[in-house]
Amino acid sequence: MKTIEVCLTPDLIHQHDLKGKIVVVVDVFRATSCIVTGLANEVEAIKPVGEVDEVKALGKEGYLMAGERGGIKIPEFDMGNSPFEYQADQVKGKKIAISTTNGSQAIIKSEGADEIIIGAFLNLESVAEYVLQSKSNVLIHCAGWKGTPNLEDTLFAGALIDECAEEMKTVGDSALVAHQVYIANHENLFGIAKQSSHAERLSGFGIEEDLEFCMTESEYQVVPRLVAGELIV
Ligand code: MLT
């Protein structure tokens, strides 16, 4: 039986062997929700990078510059980190370079995996189908917040485990925790996610619509994959 495990924060990723695995990176609020939204809305490719200066250098090569620090758009960038910006006509057919506080860092730290794909509630069902049809074991890499686990990514990990439970065996207590938290709250996911620390942080910027949208299940049928440093579908 294939296995499914969870890393609750990038600071613990060194404890997992990535070789031979599909890593599903998730940052529900909001980086991976933005990536899924963009690629479902005809963005050509999204390049995750660690540093703001790397985005600026890519901007000179024609990429749209996107990202935030602490949830706030970087002033000279074209876009921040709201999924609604990734639906706009101006992004269709374009390449975007993105750097965020946690999400893009988690993608970069997944290097070494056989395959890196992007998950969010917005593409939950498609990610589940993708990992179920693959032969590889699965690691869900939660972006968390600055090295600490967070509720919304843990809920996503539990939801994906739930979708795969009949065909995959969970490994480790982080996977058990995620699954149990999901089972206990699956009828009120937005209600519980609203209590998370990052929801509170973001609600200070008046972007409750972002939070509600990011908790929408299976709105899109895309599975972004990292190929030669760029996310594409
Ligand atoms: C991150 O990468 O830390 C988040 O996406 C932050 C945010 O909500 O903008």
C-alpha cells in the first residue's frame, strides 16, 4: 500500500526523506490558492523564488512581479497575494515570478522530491485524483507560518488524507493529527479556519473575501507541477 505523510512546517522538512515521493505543497492562506487560481485562469507559468530581489530581476526579463511580506504587497510589485488578482485579464498568457513569506519558501525547500505539485482546497479533488493514480508515496508539505504549523494547512492535509484513506496508509503522528482535526471539523471548515492566526492577521487588512474563497473546495480542476523551476499545468 502506498503511504501518505505530513510535514507540518518547512522547519521540519529535514526529518523527511523526499526521494521517490510526490510532495504536495500547501499554503491555503494564500500562496498556493493564488497559484492554483492563476494557472486555472490561463496564467502561462508561475516561478516561485525565495527573495524579493530575485523577483525584481525576473521582472526585467518580462515576468509580472508578485508577492508579499507579512501578508502585505511589496510596493513596487505588479501584484500582491490575493487570489482575485490571479483571475484578472491582465495576467492571462503571462508568466509571474512570486516570492511570499512562507508558501514560495516551502516550494523551494521541497527540492529533492521526485515531483512537486501544488495543493489548496481550490483543487483538492484534482490533487487527490493525481496522487491516487501515481505510483509514488506522498508527502504533504504545509507552509505554516514562519516555522510554526498552522490550522488551515493542517486542515488541507487532513482533507487530502481523508480523500486517499482507502488506498493509502498514513505514516507518522502529524498525519494522524491532521486527519483527526479535519474529521472533527469537516462540516464547518471555514468557521474553524477563520479562527486561525493567519486569518486574524489578514482580516486586519480587510480581505475576508480572500479567506472565504481560499476555503472553497474543488473550484478548479488543475494540478500545478514544478517543471524546470516553473509551475505549470
Ligand atoms: C505566505 O506565503 O506566507 C502567505 O501566502 C502569506 C499571505 O497570506 O499573503
